[in-house]
Amino acid sequence: MDYLLRALVSGCILALLACPAIAATEELRLYVAPGGSDSWSGIRPAANASGTDGPFRTLERARDEIRSMRKARRIHGPVTVLLRGGSYFRENSFLLTEEDSGSSARPVVFRPFEGEKAVLTGGRELSGFGPVTDEPVLARLQPAAHGHVLRADLRKQGIRDFGAMTARGFGRNIQPAALELFFQDKPMQLARWPNSEWALIAGAPDGKDGGKFTYEGDRPSGWKQTGDIWFHGYWGYDWADTYEKAASIDTEKREIVTVPPHGVYGYHPGKRFYALNILEELDEPGEWFLDRSSGVLYFWPPAPLSERKVSVSIAAEPLITVRGAAHIRIEGLTVECGRGCGVEIMGGRDVLVDRCLIRNLGTVGVSIGGLIGDIYGRLYNETTYAGDGGRNNGVRRSEIVNTGEGGVILGGGNRKTLTAAGNFVEDCRIHSFQRWARTYRPAVAIHGVGNRVAHNLLYDAPHSAIILNGNEHLIEFNEFHHVCMETGDAGAFYMGRDWSQRGNIVRFNYFHDLHGVEGQKGFTDVMAVYLDDWSSGTLVYGNVCRQAGRAVLAGGGRDNTIENNIFIDCRPAIHVDARGLGWAKYYFDGSNNTLFDRLKAVNHDKPPYSTKYPELARLLDDEPVMPKGNKIVRNICVGGKWLELQNGLTDKVILIQDNVVEAAPGFRDMDANDFRPKPGSPAHSAGFKPIPFKEIGPR
């Protein structure tokens, strides 16, 4: 009897484990294909012979099937949605919420079928291009463009929403771009003048804030329709650009009046600008123009169109949105050709974007923590705001390229409580990330508390690569090059104007080939690490800066440590000033209370700030105008200029010791980037520690 009972129980257990609906370790695989059907089961990678079953057609159908199976308790293992090769057009965002969550042991994964390329696109491919035969249009085109410029009617291809150009740029909200054109997966240039150089403001008849400026020459005389002409410029400073719409153009006076809000910081003679969205200026390969009244797009292709892809961006929403979900992985997908963001992650935890190609977008590649619409205004005006970035969310091993207003927004954590989020950007290549707004739209905009940017390659941009707000962030093992190439008074890494943003670490990074524009003083005002306007409590350790402008600038802040870095051909290697005693006195005379307001916003003299940063709690009683507590120790400087102290600073205020400046450092092979000190190098006696240079960059 006992034998029969044991056999019966054992048999039942084996039967339960064999059941595919509840097997604890079996992976559920669902398939999606461009040629699939949402009426099929989704459990087959391809259609069956009778055409009655096969993969789903849409991601929504796969998501809803997972929800249904989970409610029926038919899922007890990992879930993978495999996308067959091809393009999946998205006009609206693919949304995942809390009910779509996996678990740490059983995540929900979205990835391509093995060996295939799956593309989520917010764009439509164009066809039907033909020669321009309309005489009025030919009369507007320059003779050199005749026979090269082609036309396509977008309305005949079902495209009627063209979006609208907006006054985007410095200090303005991020908004979805208007329709853009891409050829062979590269963004094309909206017809502009000058083609690659800049025009210069000749004068400002009503003063800098008068809303108008004059130009030299007669080029605008040839522009027949001026109703939607835009101007992009660095109107006042080489670190602030905006787009302004023309209200009127007086070709006799050579005067342009713009629509409010007008150029940021007003119009200043000699500053740079160009005009765009002008049919008459479609005069070289790669340029295009859309006649919004007729819906006809004109394009001078840089190569023959035969078998080459031409597409326009349609979707304004993020192509993927993950809101409040946990343990989601988006792997190996190409996300492209939208007017807005690629992937938006709000809240939740352990959401990973891995090995994806994210490109050709109107705003940012990935947003963690939201604030897409107004991140920059919020960050600079509401010090404690960090968005809802959730915890342990990140981007890894991905490439982000050709985005309009930045690469990644990385938020999370709570500044009031100094609670860390642990979000990250790791092992990514982020480049060409400022196509539209050219300033303060970095490769990574990091904010909140306790996030990490590590092992990335960041390059090819007019302005900063990383802009930091918040506390306890870690910036390490990144390579920066050829950024800040169009701007001045800029840093590859930048933070500023807040005593309370402490505990940040910038270590083991390689900054090189930073050039910028030549300013009025005859040099390029670009920094590798820019601790601007009283940035404090930052550790700058173990970095290599080679031909990196001013390298490290500490502008009036406190308790910064610049230690164990290598500077090669920088001018100078380190700059420290007490700007509150000089040009920035107005921060201490009551006319600008930004610094003090930001201290109050975080209750700097109460826990957790007073216990975490005791120096901050005492600051207002200890000559806040003076940059006390800064240390410059155990650095190596080769070539260029070593140290620049301003506003009467001396080593009585700044600790300066054990730096190797005049002696040859004795590197093993500097030309081969082997910066290990040889035996007998003075770096050893100074206490210099080897920098793990080979670990820098994507792994």
C-alpha cells in the first residue's frame, strides 16, 4: 500500500513538471514578424505551411499575450519576445508598464531573432522621386541645382503631418522635431546659407534686445518666400545657441526682424548665424526642402537613388516607453528615425537597454528619469528635482548617434534625502548627439543622486559631452575627444553654480583633442573638467588630459581635490580662481541669490547634508567668497603650462604639493599612451599611483 502511494505521488510530480504551462524553468518564447498576424498564436517563428498560424505582427499583441498568460498563471519561467528581421513602423510609443514586469531571475526580454536585424522605426520610406519640371520652382532653384534636385509628393504617399519648426535651443524646452529627411541612414541638411560656414551679424539697430539685426551682402535678395525662414546662431555668447523665426526681411536695409522670444542674450555685432529652410539655398548634394503648402519635398541626393533608402521621420512620441516596470531588457534592436526620443524609462527598476543601435532621432536617444520636455530649465531652477528615474536602470553596450538634443538623460535618486538611484550608462559609443540644439544637450545629462557613467566613448560634438547636476555621481573610465568643437567657455565634463552638489568623482578618464573656437583673447576657451561657478566637493583623480585646453578649471568652489592626474600640452593644466572677489562679486552683494537659494533648497545645515558634508554646514560662517579646502597634489604636467591662480590666490589658500612639473616624468612610452612611470621616475618619489589607462573606454 505504501509502495503504491509513493508511486502515485511521484507520478503526479513528474507529470506536473512535464506540463509546459507551469514548468518552473521553461522559457516562454513568443515571435513577432513584419509579415505575421495578430490572430495567430505567436509561438511559431514562421508561418506554418497552411498559413493558419505563426508569429504575431505587433509588439502590442505579444505584450498583451504575456499579460493574459500571466493572469492565467501559465508563465513560471523567463519570457523572451523575438523579433524577426525587418522594419516595424511605430507612429505611437510601444508602452510597457508595471504589469509587464519580470523578476530578477526571470526577466522579460525583447530582442531580434538570432542572426537577424530588427528595426523599430518612426519613419516612412519614400518613393516616387522624379525630376523637377515646374517652371516657378526651377526659377527659384539656382542653375547649378537644375537636373540634380528631385521631387516627391508626400501627401500622395499618405504623409500629411509635417510637424513644425520651433524656437529650440539654449534654455528652451526640448520638443519633438519637425519632419526630417534621412538618406542611407544619415540625416540630410535642411537647405541653408551659408552651406558650411557662418554669416556674421553686422549690427543691431535697436540695441541687442531690439529683436532685429543687420547682415552684410545681398544674398537674401534672392529669397522669394520668407514666411518660414529660420535663423540659427550664437547670438551673444559662444556657449548659447537658439533658433529664431524671421518675422520680416528688409533687403534694402539688409535688416532681419525675428519673432519673439528673439535670440538668447540678444543680438550682438560680429556673432555667428546662418539661415535655413530656404528653397533657393538648396544648392549642393545632401540638402533638402519641404514645401509645406503643397506637400512636395525637394532633395539633391548625394548618391544615385537606385536601391538606396530615403526616409522621413513621422513619430513624435518615444518609440519605446517603459513606465514603472521592472526587470525588462531591450536587447540588440535598432531604434531610429523618430521626431522625438528613442527609449523613455520612467520609474521602475532593473530596466536595461543593451547592445542597441539608437540613431537619427529628433531629441535624445534614451531618457531615464523623464524631464524630456523641460529638463534643462528644471535642473537649473529647481535644485532638488531629479525626475523619476527608478533604480538600477541603464544603457549598456549601445551606440547612440545622430540625435538632435543629446544622447542620454540619466536621472534618478532623491537630492533631499541623498538617496542613490544606481542608474547607469556603460560601455556605450555616443557621438554626433547635438545636431539641432548645439549647446547644453550633452552625450549624458546626469542628475539626481548616485548614478554612474563609465567606460564610454564620447566624441564629435560642438559642446559638452557630460553635464552633471546632483550628488555622489561617478564618472569613470570614459574617453572624450573632439567635443566642444564649435563653442567657447565650455567643458567636455561640466558642472556649476551650486555649493551643495558634492561627492561627485571624475576619475580614470582620457580627455584629448579638445579645441573649440578661438575666442577674443586668441585662445580656445575649452576645458576637459570644468568645475564652474563654485562647484565644490568634487574629486578629480587619475585622469589623462592631452591637448585638452585648460584641462581642469575650478571656478571659486571649495573642497575640490585634483590629484594624481597627467597633463600633456594643456594651457594651463589647472586653473583656480576666487571669482567672487572679481568679476562675479554680484553673487555676494545681494543682487543674485542663486547660490544661497540652492543651499536653502537642500537644507544644507541639517541632516543628511550637515552630516554627509560637514564643511557645507559651516560654509556661510567661513568666508564663502573664498575657495577654501581645494587641493592640488601628486599631478604630472608635461609641456604646455602648469598652474594658473587668479584673484590673488596663493598656496596659503590652496594646498599645492608633490606635483611633478619641471622634471621629466619618465613615462615608459608617452607616444604609445603608456604612462606608467619607469623606475627612477620622480613620479615615484612624489607618491604618484599608476593610472589603469588600458581599462579606459568601452570594454
